[in-house]
Amino acid sequence: MKRLSTIVLCSAFLLPLSEGNARDARVTQIPSGNAFQCMTCHNFSTGGSRNPFGQTVESDFLNPAGPFGVVDWGNELALFDSDGDGFTNGEELGDAEGAWLSGPVMPGYTVSNPGSDMSTPRMGATANVVVDLKDMGEHEGKSLWMRLVDVETGMEVTRTQRINISSEFKVGLMGMEAGKDYFVDFFVDENNNGTYEAPPADKAWRIAVTANGQDMTETFTNSDNYVDIMWGQVVSVDENGEVGSLTVESVYPNPVSDIATIDISSKAVGQLVVEVVDMYGNVVTTLFDGVMTESAKTLTWNISGRADIASGRYYVHVSMGNDIAVAPLTVNR
Ligand SMILES: [Ca+2]
Ligand SMILES: [Ca+2]
């Protein structure tokens, strides 16, 4: 009943149709739309002028354009940071990839308002780091990747991407635990081929931070102090999830709603462990733990009976000795 009364309030200003009125149906057309209701897109709970996210939607992501358009939620809208707070619209709404179709997003993930730079998302009880990039004009239009790496374990905590970068922008990363040391690794895909190469082919930098339990901002001014961040050699590696001799060849369908099929190949023989982990690194399922003697293996993950598996981002984590391969997997319930 609470939801119903909110809808009535939004609709009270719907007639006559004019610029700036809230369309409450649109709340159902984006992930976590119920979190901020009309204020996802507007400056006021009754509608009115649009906030930066509402302006993005109105100008480029209504199908068809105009007052009766449906929000075109997808990868492009999800990857854009409308309010410039360093977190993409998808990260703020709990669907970084823009793969959401319906239903709630990952529990334990605190969504935030993509139209307000005073509101940023959070993973569990961890803190965020925001890198405030300056003077990046020479890289304008290129793609930038950034990740947070736990220095002690070498494991990648989280990563994010920006396409078509400008001279000044912010990039935020979630997941810092108080007292731990992290590397913030980032590179511009300077030669535009979609993968990382060590400088000078691509331009890469590293910032070391120690988490103090608070959100922090690091200012970075473009420089030629490049660092080979070996993007391919800490966990997820490349688009195919390849590390060493162990490879996650494919995960399909992805996003998955019932059964995912996972193809793994290995050039070596040994003890293979295949797990599905959530965004916090918790193992939600062990798919295989045994000796792999063949060069290829196909496994399935059936979530049709798993009410405990919420929509959101997961990783297929495959290991054999020191070899690790990781591939992202999105669940859409
Ligand atoms: Ca944002
Ligand atoms: Ca925000």
C-alpha cells in the first residue's frame, strides 16, 4: 500500500502532460527504480525539473523519444556517469553491466542516486575511493579501465570502465576494507584495440592507497610516469578470462536466468577447483573439485531452484595450482 500511495503522489501532477512531469511507469523500467522513485530522474518527489540522470534519459534513452517513451536501460546508459560523482549509472543502481531486465539487484549492495553527486553506492560495509583525473586531454575519446587490487593477495576486488573519456572526470571504486593496502591500477587503451599492452603502447598508472575506513579521493594529474600494471596477470586478465594455461572459454547464456554452461580448457593436468563467487568474494557454489585430466571440461550451474541466488554480478572462479582464471557472470532472475 505504501508503494501505491507513492505512485498516486507522483501521478497527481501528471495532467496536463507537459515537460518535467514524473512518469511513474519509468520507475519500473530501470534497476532499483523503487529506491528513489521519481527522484531517480527529477529534483523533486513530485517531478518537475530533471536531475542529471533524468536529463541523460530524456535526451538519449527514451524509446520512442518524448513523453510516452520507455527507458532504454542497457549497457550504454549503465556505463555513463550522469552526475559525475565517479560511479556509473549502472554502478549506482546495482547493475554495472546494464544487463538488468526486472526484479531486485544484489543484496548487501547499497544503491545510490545516479542523478545526485552527493549519493554514491557501496558494497557492504566497505569504503570507496574516487580518483579525480585531471589534464587527460591527450587521451580524449579513448577508453579507460580501472581496478582495485588487494596488495596482500594480488586479487582484484573490483573494476570499472569508462568509454569516450574527457579531459577531467572522476572514477570511483568500491570495496576497500579498513586497514588494508590497495593498488588503484588504471590504463588508457591508447591504441584502441580492446586489450592491455604494457606502456608505451597503452598508458598505465598505479596509485597506492591504505584504506582508513573512510571514503577517500585521490587526485591524479596526467603524467608520463607509466607503470606496467600487468592488467592481464592479476586475476581476470583479459576479455576471455585467460590466465596462464587455464582458460574460461565461455559462459553462456550470460546473463543467465536458469542454467549457465561453462566451458573450461587447460593445457595442464591437475587438481581443478571451479567455484561461483559473488561480488564480495563469497563462494556461493562449488561446481567442481577434482582432478582434471582432459584438456576441456564443460560444467553447468543450475540456479532455477536457488531462491538464494539474487540478480547481480557473479564470477566463475577457476583454479589449478597457481593458475587462476576468472570470468564474469550476470544473473537476471
Ligand atoms: Ca554517478
Ligand atoms: Ca550519484
